[in-house]
Amino acid sequence: MNNLRVSLCIPTLNPSNFSRSLVDAIKQQTLKLDEILIIDSASNDGSIQVFEEINANIISINRADFDHGGTRNLAFQLSVADIYVFLTQDAIPADSFAIENLVSALSENPNCALAYGRQAPSSQANAFARHARLFNYPTGNETLLKSQEDVSRLGIKTAFCSNSFAAYRRSAMEDIGFFPDNTLFAEDNIAAAKLLQKGWSIAYVPQSVVIHSHNYTLIQDFRRYFDIGAVHSMNRWYMDFLGKAEDEGMRFVGSEYDYLKQAGVTLPLLRLIIRNGARWLGYKTGRLQKYFPISVCRYISSNKAFWGRMKIDN
């Protein structure tokens, strides 16, 4: 990798059985990692002992202090590297080349600031979870580069990426002041948009794969979309730069309906209406977050700690 120093960074909180699967997958990676950094939110499930097998540098933080952007910024403060690969504790590399393929996108493209890989559904994923992964992370064999010039064509999808499996160039992150601190959600997409505005490109690497999906309940989907809507309302510049989320949302719903029908799901239209009704209501409620008391936002949101910090700050 042209002598680039690579650090692997994983925030954890009681990963349980995922820790064993993750450690076994990391051991099989073809790319030699210069450092493995575990930023752990006071886990008490014995997982820390598992990560010690790969000589990880384990940093412990208080659970209440975890912040999607700020905690990941610790990796840049504690580790000196050229490229930082971020994984979540439940994203398991699908093969031994996953990290090498991801980092290659940066080493081969000097103007590329970040690269994110494909997330494939697990064997336990339901139809909604499988479709979400296939829609957002299509299969392929070629790296897709996105730049500011693609905003008119791709809209909000231009800055789409995920820190569940992504690699960042340190010099590019220095250019934007790293991730935003005290972030409710989507620190990866916010950083991606800022990088695009600075003239950097971002890459989707479909041949670099992790197994990662969630079977969200209706309530979980409502809470998640509330957080998305709240982030969009808090970052108006993001929407002004990339355009409305509703257009991409409609394309997602149409694709989801086709997938449910093809998958033979019972009552696909009814289930689609109920599921996306919860998502739409959550998103619209989140867009109006500034009109609600912080206590109400904290109750609705999936990120309670964020609203707790806001209450203290206010």
C-alpha cells in the first residue's frame, strides 16, 4: 500500500458474540494493520479479553460520553496513521481481502478522501433488511467515485456512506476539521458532504464486503428516521447543498415494493404502507425537533445521550 500506515478503529459496547467473529475475521485479513484501536464504552461482557488476542490498543470511555463523531475523532488523536479504517462491532468482514480492497481505493486515487464498502445482509435478515442493503449497497466489481459534480445527478446520495465500514485519509479529514463533535447521527454523511465541498472525492467499493444488517421493528424505524430528520433540520446547509431527501425516499419505497413482491412477502402493499408510514412520520417529526422540549426529543430518539448532553449544555 505504498508504505501507507493504516489504523483500524472500532467503537464497542458489549459486542458479545460479535467480538469473536470480528476478531477471527481480522486475523484473516491480507492487509497488515499498523494498529488496532478499540474505543470501548465500559463493556462488561468479557469481550475486551477477546480483542486482546489481536494486540489491540484498548481505550475505555464512559458510556455517557460516547458520541458518534467525537468518539471517532479520538482515533485521530490517539493514533498517527495515513488511513483510518472504521468498523462497527457488528460488521464482520466477509473475506480476507475486505480491508485491503477498501484501502486500495484510497492508495490508488490520491484525490479520494474516503472509501466505504458494501454491506451484505446476514442470513437472519428479513425482507426489509435485505432490500435496504441491496438498495444502498449494490453489488459490482468496479469502484465508484463520487464528486461534487455528481450532486446534480445523484442528489443526497452523493454524500451517502457508512462508518460501519469505511476508510478515511487523514489529510482529507484534517482539511475539514475531522468529524463534527456532539453528533446525533450521520457524522459520516456530514463529513462526506464537507469533503465533497472541499473538492475531494469519495468512493464506493462494492468488492469490499462486510456482513451487517438490522431487523428494525416499527418503533426502531420510527426512532431512526426521527434522528435522520433531526439531523437534516440541524444542518440546513447539508440539504441546501445536496437537495431534498424526499426524492430519494420515493425511489427507495418503489424499489422496496418491487422487492417485497418478488420475495413473496404476504400482503406486501399493506406492510409497505405501515412500515414507510412509520418512517415518514418519524422523519417529519424529526424535522420539527426544534419545536419540541428536549425531554420529548430524548424520549423519541434512539440516541438518548445526545439529548442528555444538550440539556446539560442549555
